[in-house]
Amino acid sequence: MHWKAMIALALVAQTTALIRFSCTQLTIDRIDPLVNPGLTPSPHLHQIIGGSSFNVTMDPDKDMPAESDCTTCQFLEDSSNYWTAVLFFRARNGTYKRVPITPNAGFDGAEGGMTVYYMQNGLADYQQTSKVTAFQPGFRMIIGDPLTRTAADAQRFRQVTYTCLQDPGTRFPETKNLPNRPCPAGIMANVRFPTCWDGKNLDSYNHMDHMAYPASGTFDSRGPCPSSHPVPVPQLMYETVWDTRQFNDPGDWPEDGSQPFVWSFGDRLGYGSHGDYLFGWKGDALQRTMDTPCYVNCPTLTTQSVADQNKCKIAPSFQEDIDAWLTELPGGAVASKR
């Protein structure tokens, strides 16, 4: 099913709230305030979106909406920060080229970044009627593990996937590994977070244990939360469209028939994809929106122009060349299938 068809069906059904919005690139940098707080540079490169108060420490008591002069997100109430690793193309001679990000369907003119969703039910559920509790100030989480290298291990993270885009509206099928063939419209990296919170902790030692998947079934099938994590929260989802079209010549791909893309932390298979989140919505804006009948755009939120989103930038904390053909990945990660 294509995105336009999903929107059309949703508009004829009564819904509560599903919001889908663009956040353009804030910076591309080697910092990671969740995994490596205070460390500059961090081991691998990230692409980061959201509020301009982002820094290398991100203290839990930080007032992100008040300290951000701007946000790259479409809704001005959202000064959260969202980030993922960066995708590279590895040539036959062993050099690397950073893959650019192209705007997602419906967000023409956006410079890099991601599309962000907050959902009460699965993406294809047009009713969106489940009651959810919005994240709280100081909340943060991670999904995925950069050390994951097998399909079996990747099943721990149920909805961290890829879509080989036939055109900008393609959404299915999804795979756990990077596509093994050229994708005509690029590769979409999908990151969906767990939806059950323990109701007490805003974080945990590994930034994951305060969250859980449904006890049975799935989020899409409206499975119940486990007793250890009884509070349903919105499903947070990222879509990043990596513009791999310039690298689609099979003559440039590895001679052994494998695919040529590698994450900035060295993963050549794709199983280590991961995403990080720091909540930074203003006041009760997210909860009010989740409680309001709307789909994609909501009357509770203030929308800024794409041009204004694109203006919001911060300088990288660590200066290095990331745009030329590189002899090694930034930080020196070794491209590996293990």
C-alpha cells in the first residue's frame, strides 16, 4: 500500500490522533549524549534532528523547549531530539561516500532529516482510538543495538526495518537486512520504538529496560501491555529516506554479489540499525494532540514552513571531513558482516 492511499482512507474515517511530520537536518556530528555523554567525538557519526539546544551531555533536567532557539521539526511545540546513524556507500576500492537523505513523500524542499510519527495504533489502523499517555519531561529511550549482526538477534527489535523504495510512496514489504538489490527510489530505514512504559522511570541503564513490547500480539494488533510495563504510550516511528540512486549501477557493487551499503558504525548487513530519542515537547502539547481527533496535522499544534525548518542549524561539535570520498569511516569503524 502507498502512503497516499493510506491518507485517503484515513480522511473518511473518524480518528483520534496520528501525527506525521518532517524534521529537517539539525546537524551531522560524532556525538551521542545517551550512549557516550560528554564524549567528543563519539565512536560513530549520527544525523540529528529537532531542537537547537542539543549538545553532548543533555542533562535529564534540561528544559529543551525553553533552551532551544529553534527546531527543525514542522511543529513549533516539538523541541525533542531524534537521531540515527549515517549510511555510507562502500566502493570496490574500499573508499566510502556518505549517502545523502532525500525528502520523504509530502515534504518537498526539506533538507535531510527524517519523518516522525506518533501513533495510538498501528500505521494502517485509521481509527487510532487507543488511549495513550504522552512521554514526560526527561524521558529518553533507544531501540536497536549497533552490535547486532545476525537475523536471529535482530528479532529482539521487532520493528527496526528497511523498505526498498520502488517509488516515494512505497511502504511494503519491509526487511530486517539492508536490501540486496538496487532500489529505484532509495532505501527507507524504519525505526519503531516499543509502546509499553513501566510508568515510573524516565530512563534506564541501557535506555531500553523501562520500555517493553506488548505481552501478547503486537502493537499493530492492539496487544496488551505486560504488567511490568502497564502504561501504553504513543508509538514513535522514524522514516529516513537514504538517496541511494546514484549508487545503483551494479557495476559499482561488490563483485561477490553482496550489497554495498554500510552504517557509520561498520555494519554491512543492516541488523544493527538503531534510533535514539530525547523527549522535548512544550508543556502538555503532545498529550493534548494525542487526545484530539486529527490525522497527520492537528489544530493543537503550530506549523512552521519548510524554509524556516531548514534555517535551524547547529555547528558540529567535532570538525572532520564527512563529504569527500573517505579512506575510512569517521571514527575508524571497520566495515564488517560480523
